[in-house]
Amino acid sequence: MGGVREKKAEYFAKLREYLEEYKSIFIVGVDNVASQQMHQVRKALRGRGVVLMGKNTMVRRAIRGFVSELPDYEKLLPFVKGNVGFVFTNESLKDIKEVIIENKVAAPARAGAVAPEDIWVTAMNTGMEPGKTSFFQALGVPTKIARGTIEIVSDVKVVEAGNRVGQSEASLLNLLNISPFTYGLKIVQVYDAGQIFPSSILDITDEELVSHFVSAVSTIASISLAIGYPTLPSVGHTLINNYKNLLAVAIASNYVYPEIEELVDRIENPDKYASAAPAAAAASAGEETKEEAAAEEDEESEDDDMGFGLFD
């Protein structure tokens, strides 16, 4: 009993140390993850994070003991259930997530296992003798005999995502050496700086975040303008709209002040400004033509020198 108490005290101390040292935690599910695979994950995270496993009852008891001093970690308790563990880190959450989820191992189909995605048998030559044709027919897999072997003539979905694999389907997949399952750590939740959220949040890019922010600001400005309630996003629009109204009143009442003299002149004499634009464009084009002509003359003179200077 003394040894058990010492191990518990040591585990509590280690968990407390990690909670204080690291600001971010991944709660990961470890169903069907072998010890060798866990070793590979620890190795990949070396220098960037640490993995800590433990019995759920012991983890919950330890966290409750720390709640008075570390109240934010109480948010972890609802997710300490099932076969889970912790990955502690101070590195980029997105990078650590990639390390965690990329470490997967292919596994053969087992009867009773839930298919995480649709499982297909593709068209192929199985290399099996014709005597096994009835086995394929029983599962609805279309076949033909080609060169004395069984050939699957078209792709067939044998198990839909979310359904359990039957004994016959498992036998077929194993017979064809198809390993449709992959096992690895699955991220349940992420804790960072007092907040807990699903790992899908980490997939949001900076561009998406900025676009959502801009859309939200535009919506706030539109609502503020519609109800006449000034907010920071709408103040600029309000000032511009009010200044437009001021200009309209000034022009309608023929009240001209220095700042709008040019605007009034443009309204009263539109032909003058309309003809000025083509003239400016023509002048610009003329200057370009003169420059091109001068360049051509320089090139011709250079050609003359090169052609006749040799005979001087």
C-alpha cells in the first residue's frame, strides 16, 4: 500500500508540474493504440511536448485537488472519460496537432468494428481459384473468370461509414489483404490559456479569420446605419453620408464656398472638363510618339555610322 501511495503522490506531482509548465494541452483518445505506436508519438514530440497517461479516477482526483489554486483546469474534467491521455506543449498548436494525427498505423478489418469511412473493394484480379466464386457472389461482388482466376469486374462498397463490419465482410477484406482501418491518437479537445475548444478550430486559416472579421464589421456598420445608432465601424460612413447631404444642400441653394468651387464649376461646365480629358490624353500620346521618333532617329544614325564609317 505504501508503494501505491508513493506512486500516486509522484503522479500528482508530475501532473501538477506539467500543468504549471505548459500552457496548452491536447486531450487525446488512445483506443486501439499499441505501446509501440505510443513510443513513436513520444519520440516525434521529443523536445516539443510530453505525453502523460493515467487512470481517469486518479486524473480527476488530482485535478480536483488543484482546482483551488488552478481553477481554469476544472474545464478538463468533463473530458476525462474513456481511454484518454494528455499531450502538454508550449509549441504551435497547429504543428503539434499535425504530429499527433499523422502517426497512424494500418490495421486489418475486424468483425464488429465500426467503419470510420466507406470501405470499397476495387476492381482487380484476385489471383484466386474459381472455387471461391460463390463466396464473392454471396457478398454481391461481381466477378468473372479470367485466365483461370477470379477477377472483380467493378468497384463495390462493402461497408458504409458508421456501420459495423460483419464477419463475411471482414473475411473478404482479409482475404484480399485490404487493411481499411487506421489507428492512432484522436484529439478529443484542446485546452489553451484557460479556454477549451475542438481541434477543428485549429484548421481555420488567417485568411478565413480576416474574412469573417471583415464580414462582421460590415454587418455591424450596416445595422448601425439602418437604425441610426453610431458605432466605431459606422462613424466613417455617417460622416461621409452627412457631408454628401451638405454638398447637395449647398449646390441646390447655390451657396458656394471655397472648398466646393471646383465641384460647382464641373457641374456647370461639364463640356470644359470633358474636352480637357481627351486633350490631355492626346498630349501624353504625342509626347510618347516624339520620344519614339527620336529613339528611331538615334538608331538610324548609329546604323549609318556602323555601315559607312568603315570606308572613311
